[in-house]
Amino acid sequence: MSSPTDDFLILRELPEPITTDELDAAAEQSGEALKELRDEGVDIRWVDSEVMTNDDEEVVGTFCHYSAESEDAVREHADRAGLPATKITRRGEPLSGE
């Protein structure tokens, strides 16, 4: 039986800028860690990510949206994937503009 999930937003600030190739490698590590956790029965799913860049178009971090059973599951994923989790917060209701 799966647990109810919450939506989490994760700020991943990188200590040094990385290339898009390095970002692709990090995304692959992330996917492997997600599969590992799900195989162990952890309810966690990647929803989407936004990439942050500097003036030189180098990647300096990401904002990631995950659906997970707990904040601990999100932290465990970050640890296994070797990714920073600078700040993890529950996602509130989106704002709508008119």
C-alpha cells in the first residue's frame, strides 16, 4: 500500500557553475537514484525542474519539483544521487495571474 504523497520544491544551489553535459550526467544519476528508491518501496517521483544560469549561460543550480511520501525521501534521493538539496519546502497552492 503506498503512502499519500506531498509535493516538494527543492532548491539546488551549486558551489561552482557546471556545463549542460554535467547537468545531463546529474539528471541521469538522479533517475538511477529514483529507480533505486522506488524499487525499495519508497513513493517518490520527479515532476519537473527549472534550470538556473548565470550571465555566461553556465548552470548554477536548479529548482526541482518532486512528489514524495516525505521530506526524508527527498533528502535520501539527493544523497544517493550526489545532488545538493539547499532548501526543501512543501509546495503550496500556485498563484494565478489575470
